Amino acid sequence: MRIRRHGGFSLLETLAAMVLLFLCFGALMHAAGASVALNTRASQYTQASLWASGLLDRTFVAEFPSEGTHTGRFDDTYRWTMKVSTPPEAMATTTLVPMHLYRIELTVQWDVGGKTLSSRFETLRSVAEKPREATVPLYATGDS
């Protein structure tokens, strides 16, 4: 008479499968946690970019900052430092239209977990100057 053996998994095989399952689950949870952290960091940089965009849009429209360094806060988390200067290459050029070129360097900073993060933005803005008295007539009159 033949003894019939049931074909199941041994205890050792079951334990090995469970360990493998838990290792994969742990790696998956680590990846999900890292994804949440990256999403939070991206959200912070996006918020800083939006604050900077608003401040740069208002610069020279609502207020006219003087050359130099200006600081301020957007809210309890985000603060900014703006340096307004005239680029050296703008001083050497002359144009028919009286314009003044400004270099604006804006740094937005915020603190996260004891570390200071920052995002830097740089742009050039041209602003019309007050018209100067013409020393040479712009149009010739026919009289010599």
C-alpha cells in the first residue's frame, strides 16, 4: 500500500516567504516615505517660486526700490533678500530711448528641520528714465 503524502510547504519555506514579503513591504514603505518627502520639498520650492514671482512683478511697478540690498518677509516661514544694482555692461551703452537697466537678484529663504533652504532668482529690468533735454535736434528743419 502506498502512503499518500500531501504536497504542502514546509515551515522553513513559509518563514522564508514571509521574511521576503516583509523585506519587500519595508522597501515599498521606504520608497513611499521618500516620495512624500520629495513632494513636500517640491511644494516648498514651488511656494518660494510663487512668492518670488509676485515680488518681482511688483518691483518697479508698485514701488521703485533704490539700488542696494532690501530684505523682508512674506509670512512666518518665507523671507527674502533683494539686491538691486546696475550691471556694468549697461553703464557703457547709450540708447536713443532713455532707459535704465537694473539687475535684480532675489533670494527666498525658509527653515526646515534646522536647515535653511533657499531659492535664488535673477533678472534684468529696464525702466524708462525721465527724458533729458536734447542737445542735438532730432529732426532737421530745412533752415540752414
